Amino acid sequence: MSKTVKQFLIAGIIIVVGIIGIYLSMAFGLFYYKSYTKDVHKVVCDNIDIRYQWINNITVTDEMVHVQLSQRILPNLMKMETDDVNFYSMFNIYNTLSEMYEGKKINVLAGATGSNGCTMSIYSGKLSYYSECNDDSCVISMEKLLDYVLSQKSIFSMEIEYVAGQKLDSLLYIPENTHVKHFRGPSYYSNNISVITAFQGLESLDLAFYPGESSDIVDMSFLNEFKNLQELTIRGNIKRFDFSNTELPNIKKFTFKTSTVSDEEKALLYELCPSAEIVIDEYSHAC
């Protein structure tokens, strides 16, 4: 074997080893490893799938533990369905760290590639979930997501969007719960939306309505069942809602993001929530 060939082989081996080293360093967050984060580092490494995820950041302070996972570029470009990997990694890390560091704020982010891109996060009991997967091939459905999250008593706030292309009105059942205090989610204009009354502990509710195949005028009387509700936000065309059998005397703030509102409709809203601050944001949602 000539000297030149040997040199090429050695260079090739060094390059391959280097690439593997960089891959594993990113996957296990070795660039972010510090002695005072070793316990957090171990928890994170025990709960990631290095084929799809890498550790973007670990920060530990006296008040907070922050972990950010990012999705590898290749699976992201190939549109591989990894929402379940990110979702369960995030929850496993969050639950374990919450037990280890009781009293500290625990933040865990997971998902898309990029400096700003996180499709899901838990910030001290506040879950935010956004997924670009929007058809029947999605691993996590709206039903599966809610069943799992509502079994986690540590979650008291939920904001969910674009879960398998589903909306709340597609659900037949939601587990009854009282620990979730804030909920935000999407629905088509449908009279199946009353399924959300399972959230019996709500103090804040934010619903965004979108046009679908139905021409339903939505009966909003289901709101009467939320006895602890103090803040209500509705995003949708005011002409698609029927408030005639609805009374909301306990609401302190009602925000309506809608198209043009007539004087008669404004009067109805003030009558509906006599003790509330009414905010009407016209033209912000004209669906």
C-alpha cells in the first residue's frame, strides 16, 4: 500500500471519528456539560432518543432548571413523525426533574430544529403544544394527548394547536378534571364543543373557532357549567354564536376577537357578563 493511500485512509478515519464524535457530543449535550449540571444531564440523557434528538441547552440556577431539546435536521427535513418521541421525552424529563428539584421552576422544551423552534414545552406546569403533523398518520391524536396530559396532576395550564388536524369538537370524551385552571384550544363551529365541560376547574378559557363543513350556530350555553370561570376569550365570527341561554355573572374579563360587531351585539355581550371588563377586538378574527 502506497504512502499516499495510507495517508488518505488515516485522514478518512479521522474524519469519520470526528463526525461521530460531534454527533454524540451534540446528542448528549457534552458541550453544555458542567459539574453542577451532572444530575440534570444524566436525567436528560436517560430520556432522549439520539436518532432524532439532541441536547441544545441545560441551565441550572438557584431558582430554575431549564432544558431544551432540539430535533435533528435530517428527520425534520424528511418530515419524519417524531412528535411522540419529543412529547414523552419532555414529560419524562419534566416529571423526574420536578421530583428531584422540588421548589424550583422546571422548564423543558422539545421539538423543531432551529434557534426559536420548539413545538412543545412545559414551563412550571404550563403545557404548550403545537404540531405541524395534521393528518391520520400523526402518532399523537388529540384524544391521546388529552388522556395522557390530564393524568399528569402537575399540569395546570394547557394551550394546544394543530394536533393531528383535529379540533375539540371531534372528541366524544374528555376525562373530567379539576386541576387544569387555564385551557386554550381550537374548534370548528359545532355544537359538539360542550365536551370541554370536563374541565371543571377552569378559571380561564380561550377558544378559537374555525369554519368547517358545518353551518351550525354554536349554542354557547355550555359555558354556564364553568362555575369558577373568571376570564373568557373567544376568537370567531360573532354571528356564528347563540348566547340566548347563557349567563356568565362570575366572568371578570371577556375578550372577543371577531369581525364587525353591531351595537345590538355589543349590548348583548354586556348583558351576558354584567360584572366583566369587555374587550372587543374587531377584525382580528373574521372566520
